[in-house]
Amino acid sequence: MAEPRGSARRTNLALGLAALLILGASIAVSVLVDSSPATAPSDITVAPNSPGSATRPADTWLSWFDHANVVEQFDHPMETLRCEYLDQYLTNDVCAVAATRHGAFMISGAERDWDPEEMDEDGRAYVPFSLTAWVLRSDGTRRAASILDGWTEKAFSPLAVSLSLHVAEVDGDQVILIMQRLADDDADPFDYPASMQIIAMSPSGAPTLVAAYEGIELTVREIRGALMVSSWRFGPEDSENPDALWCTHLRLSPSGREPYGWDETPSSGPCPTTGGLDPVSVYRFPVAPGDPGQSRGDSEPMGSA
């Protein structure tokens, strides 16, 4: 008996719809699993960053300092922060005082006990150097109170390296820079990249590490409302001045954030032709006998916490 036309039509429609659904699903799957890489239009031009852009929090990852509340802290009677007053209690190799609208602070540092015969796991002896930040306190007795502790070191080698303190001014407040770098101006700067730390006073009256960097031939200059840190980098050659050097530049200034910190604005360009800040206090690490060139390429560690 023949199937009624209406029933056959419904069957054909159902089969047609099923085929359309299967086809649509196949197309959707093919679109979703298409792994061909997307290509950007070739006529899009990306504009370079404008000067003064790309500001971010200053780097402090390489800090030598901590609050050290689990070790000994010191208070010394003192009417005002003066390096010569601190010399009554401690033997210091470097010292400097910074004046700010939020109070003064002082940084001191000294070489610690070491033995050239005591080698580390890498086969080197190290000269340890401690640093302390002080503020003035009074609860009836005026005193210098230690509030921040730092630590660096230098491998005992023929390379001559110094640690120096520099006082700079930003927006009327003084800050203290600590630089560890080659002491010989004629030495190959790639033998020992420089390290630096910047300590500034927070609005709450606490000396604070606000920036820490390493680089080749680091220099620091005062500019309007900021410090400019520069170090060598690879860059385009100047056909008119083939001996010109190219540098990374970091403009550093207080951020206004809470908790207190500084901002950096990175850029690159010709290296500065003028020198950096003059030191106010300098210490030279002990130098081992031998040719400094023997250390070249030996990956001598830089200053570190």
C-alpha cells in the first residue's frame, strides 16, 4: 500500500533539515579548528612612544636593604645627625647625611670581618660590607636610631672596586645614592658592571629604598625635579660621529603613591657627555695581588644583598 503523500513530504522535510544541520555543524567546526595564523594588514603603522610616556614604578628588585627587625638594632645618644658624632660609637668607612622637609637621615657603612683563606662554594673569598640608615629620635633622650640595614660584598680579586656615597637633590629634598663600581677609570667597564641604590625619605619620616639598578658605566645626574640614570646599551650608529655611545636613560622622581615610592620613565639616546654626581664619601675594597686582566671574562659577581 502506498504511503500517503503528506507523510512522505514530512519525511523528506525532516531529512532535509537534518542534512542542513549536519552541514552547518561541519562549517562551524571547520571555522573553530582553523589553525592558520592570523596576519596583520601590511599597511598598519605603529607610532613610536612619545617622549615622557611609558612611566612605571621604579625597580627595587636588586635591593641590598631590608628592615632587619630580627637582628640587632642600635640607638646612640646624639643631638643631631652628624657623621663625626657617629664615629664616637662605630668605625665607619663611609658616611653621609641627607636633609629633607620630613627630617634628616644618615647612611653609614663599614667593612666586616673576613678571611682571604675562607673560600665560598665558587672558590672565591668575599669582602663583606654592611650599611645602615639612621634617623633622629627623642623620647627625652635624643639619639640616632638605626632603621634600615643593608649588605653588599665584593670578591677578593685583582679588580679595584669602590663603594661611594653621593648626595643629590630632588624637589628640594636630598637623597643618598650608593654606587659600587670599578675604581680605575682606565679599566674595562665590562669587567665589572656597576650597581647603585637610592635611599630617599618618605613623607612619614622613614628612609626608603626607592630604586636599585645595575649597568655598564652607570652615571647619575640631577635634572629638573628628578634624577637621570644612564648606562651603556647597543644602539644605532651615528655616521657623523661613529665614536658616539648610546645609552639607556631612566628618569626617576617621587610618584605620590602610597605606600611611598618613585617612578621611572625609560628612554634611550646618546650618552651624556658630562660627568655624574661627585662622591661625598668613598671606600675601596681590598685588592688581591695579580693582573686585573686575569679576572676578565671570569663572571665576577657584582654587589648584592
